[in-house]
Amino acid sequence: MTTSPSSSMQQARDALGLRLRELRLDAGLTARELARRCGWHESKCSRIEHGRMTPSDADLRAWAEECDALDQVVDLVAVARGIAGMYIEWRRSTRNGLRYLQEAGMPLYDRTRHFQVYEPGTIPGLFQTREYASALMGSVIAFHGMPDDLDAAVAARMVRQRVVSEGDHRIAVLLEESALRARIGGEAAMVGQLAYLLTVGMLTRVSLGIIPAAADRTMWPTEGFWIFDDERVLVELVSAEITVTQPREILLYQRTFAELAQIAVYGAPARQLITAAIDALG
């Protein structure tokens, strides 16, 4: 079972809180006295030290100044900003449109050698046709009220797909059968998308597994996630994107992927499921 996607962020908050507590104790200050000196409510120090809130840059500067640790401010601020970056709301990350989000991810895609992707409900971006991507991303833009840069965003997604045909990338994708049956963009778009999935699934660098709806489950469906080497996991929620970087949690997602892979079918049986989904559209 996977842990909460936000547990990495909580662990990082806890670690920062412990570090700040040690600075306070080294300075010989009680939490109440530090709060008084900083002009805060007396409970604020406790909330920070116990990982219940992430301090602002100003909070950290005040804390360091009162604990005679100004030499640590730059590092403390960098740690806190890293914690904030683990959980990014879509309304924040897409305020300049989806094109920016697609382009921002390109360096990560380019340097990743082994992708492991699990999607329960949609075809992943690396394997999407232009028509399917346009329909899906158009719905996302409308739902979240994002700036409408659909054409540019789709073009950027198509550029990002270069990792499927260039370089030395290996791409392992697991799809629930429901992803083949969810109609995105209408019948013609789905037929084209599923036909392309048959083609891309034949590439030597690609491993495509489909988990049949009728399979006996030894691993339950989870949220969709992308594993980039051993570096990070990205989890897309309705409201935000979660970045997992804790090695222990990355291993847990890798284990989850391996368990799901045991349920999936490959090769001819996978192609039969895709073909059946195409036939059902007729």
C-alpha cells in the first residue's frame, strides 16, 4: 500500500522543525520566550517545531537572529522553499498556462533513462495523439479556469514525446483497462488514440502492460504516478501535483509498480484488449 502522497512533505517539515528546535535550545531560549521576542503568538514556535506549519522566509530570519544563527538563514530558507515545492497547486503552477508546465518538465524527461508510469484512467502524455491530448488538455483548462493556451500546450506535449524515439530512454507503462474505455475527444479521436497505442507498444524501448478489468487483484488500483529513475515520483491529484523525493517512498512506489506489473498482460493479450476497446467504439 502506498503512503499518503504528502508524507514526504510532512517528514521534511518534521526535520526542519527539529533543526529549529535545536537552534532554540542551543541559544538557551524557551519556545515562549522566542515567540515573545519575535512578536508571535506563543503557540507558533510549537507549530513550527512539530511540523504543523512551514515557516516563511521572514519567520526563519527572525528565528535565526534571535538564536544567534544568522549564518544558517540561507540554508534554512532553501530547505523551507524546497518543502513548499513538494506540493504545488495547479492554480499556481498553471497561472501562465499549460504550455509553461509542459516545457518546464522537459529537462526532467530528457535526463530520465527509465520511466515507470501507471495510469488508471487516461492514456499517459508520452503516448497521446494530438487529437486526444487536445481534448484532454482542453477539458483540464476549462475545469480549472486556466489561461487558454491549448494549441501551444499541445505542441509542447508533442515535443516532450521525443523521449519515446530519441536517446537511450526505457519506458514502462501500465494502464488499467478502464483507460482504454474512457472516451476522451469522441469516437474518432479514441479510435486514433488506441490505434497509436498499438503502434507505440511495439517499440523495443517500450514495455506496455494492460491490467484487465476482470483480473484477480493482488494490488489494488492507486492514484496515477510517474517514476523518474530513482530521482523522484510525480503524483497528479485533482488539486495539485505532488513530488516525492524521499528514497524510502520512491522504493514504495517502485514496489507498487512491480506488484501492478504482475497483474498486467503484455504482447498479444494486451493488443487484444486494445483491439476490443476499438471494436467497442464502432
